[in-house]
Amino acid sequence: MPKALCLISLVASILIAVLFLADAIMGLLGWADVAPLRGASLLMDIAFVLLGAAMIYLSWATYREQR
């Protein structure tokens, strides 16, 4: 069960990081109309991408310990 929870958090973290990264890139390119979150806040996008990357690392490190 702990391995499954690590993998679920890894997938969720990847989805969060990709979503906010796509929003930031589309907002910077001027495509805010088609961005997932309509390019609401660049600062929020950067913060969530960094936090998503931290969660990815923590999930992966914890998964490796479970082996």
C-alpha cells in the first residue's frame, strides 16, 4: 500500500507541475485565451511548478526507500 500511495502522489505532482508549466508558457507567449488557467498569475504558476518539482523529488525518493 505505501508504494501505491507514493506512485499516486508522484503522478499527481507531475500533473500539477505540467498544468502550471503549460499555463505559464502559454501566458508568456500571449496565448492566455487558450491557457489551462487563462494565465491568471505568473507568480502562482512559478510557485506551483517549483512546489510540484519538490513533490516529484520527495515522492520518488520515498518510493525508492520502499523497495
